[in-house]
Amino acid sequence: MDLNVKDRKILAELDLNARATFQEIGKKVRLSKETTIYRIKNLEGKGIIQRYTTLVNFSKLGYTGYGVFSRFQNVNETLKKEIIEYLSKIPELYWVALIGGKYDVVFGIMAKNVFQFNKIYYKILNKYGSHLVDNTIIIRTELRQSKRNYLVNKKPELFKPPHFGKEPEIVKLDELNANILSILSNHARMNVVDIAKMLDKPASTIASRIKQMVKNKIIEGFTTYIKSQSYDMQSYRLLINLQNMDEKARNSLFSYVNTNPNMILGIETVGKWNFEITLEVESHEQLQEEISKLRSDFSNIIRNIDFLIMFEDDLVYDPYPLKKLERNENFQPKYL
């Protein structure tokens, strides 16, 4: 479906800050609060807005992200759903996506060290190892998330993107902050009054704790999971092998992602490839144009680029999954 200019501007504002009030969003896009509410609810109803997520920097909490890319073997739709359901219940699992290309599925596990990761990984293999094959493991050392500037068709603005990883100072969470993060993880627009009622704490305490976690960079921001396929965009993940990489070249590549309107995620990795880029484009031809330009601009450091199609970018996404089993399954957030 096509998006009109106002809807695109609303999505761009929610992508930048999912906790912005309807009045703040309406002012920026020059609509009344009531019209803004109507349009956002319409975008939710059409499945373009899937949920509102909190960008939790779990590296600040002492965790590292491990990505596992797998191919399905002898898997029908029923078994696929069973595997995804099993993965989604693992407390340390924060991401599952269905993909196309040399792999069929990718999932992310947060662990404090490689030994903890291995324990979780082998538990998965012991149950579904005959169906999850040709596994490739990638360690995510740094991630920077960019804005969808293509939504508003303007020149990208230079800004400091949400940043995850790269040897941060470790911060210990107490129980209250952990519960707040668990609630906000996929309900970023939930107001502090409702959170306070759930946790039986004063609203002022909840507001103060959220503000402090933002200040301490535990929370890097609040964004919106937008399903780009719903408005005729296609999502791809570039897998890049690098050579002659130094700090200057590394920062230059991250900056390139940050200023490209179609590139929304840059990840430095350790493993079979060295860098991942998520981009959203209108056609396969545009994908090839982006790849060609990337190769040309970084010919001195890029050795090879492969890509995957992201059918369901975030089939499961939980930026703070450790307390997922303790959540109330009947919990329904109220955003209005």
C-alpha cells in the first residue's frame, strides 16, 4: 500500500522517539492531536506499526549478543511454528527473524560469556539439531541504529545513533529497574502511571528510574517496529567481509550507514563475516545500486558482500528478555 506524506512523517517521528506524545507528534507534522491519534491507530490496524520498542543496551548490563544463522531441514509449517515457539520462550533469546537466501532463520541470544552461550546453544541443538543445520555463529561487538530518512524523502541529518556494545562500563540493575525494562521492552509508549500500578510504586519513582536509565545509557532510546513490507519496501541484510580494517575505516563505515537514508542498522561482528547492514529499498535494482556504491566507496576495505532477504525482520524481538517468563500473559498495554 502507498503511504501519504502525513503518515510518512508520523512514522518518521515514531521511529525517532516512540514515547513522544500525540500532541508533540501532531505539532511536528502539523496535525491536530485527534487527527494524529486517528492516523496512528490506523497505521497500527493495517499492521504497518507492529509495536513500540525500547532500545536496551544490554552490553551495559554485561551481556553480549550472539547471532545464530540456520537452515531448516525437513521442516513443515507446523514444525517451524513449534521451533519458533520453543526459541521464543528461552529467557536469553531476544530476536528471531525468518530470512531468505543461504539461511532460513536467524535468532539472537544474549549471554554473559561464551560458556553461557554454548550451554543455551547446545540445549537448542539437542532438541532441534536435526532440523537446524548449516549453523553459522556471529558475535555482535557493536551496533548502531539509524533513522528511516527515506520516509520523509530528505537529506539524512547527522545525529548520534543509538549505540550498543564496544566495551561499555557495566551497570548493575536492581529488581525495580529490571521490571521496568521488561515492561517497556515492547510497550515503549506505556505511560508511567500504568507502569506504576503494575509494579505498585509511585509514578514519580517510575519516571525517575526511566530518566536515570536513559542518562546511564542503559536505555538508548524508544523506537517503533515498522513493517516496511506493508508499504511495498523490502528489507535486506548485507553480510560483509572486510580487509585492512582499522579504527578510521571502521568509523567511516558506520558513518556511511548513519547518513544513508535506506540503511537503518550497522553491526560490527566477529565470525564468518565482519559487518552487517540492514537496509530497506523499493526494488532489487535499488539493492544492487546500494551494493555497487558501497563496494565503490569502500573498495579498499570490502572484500565481499552477500545478502539475505528479511521476510520477517523481527518475528520475535524482546530487547530485555530475561524476565519474559514472569510477565502476565494477559497484559494489554494502554497507549492512549
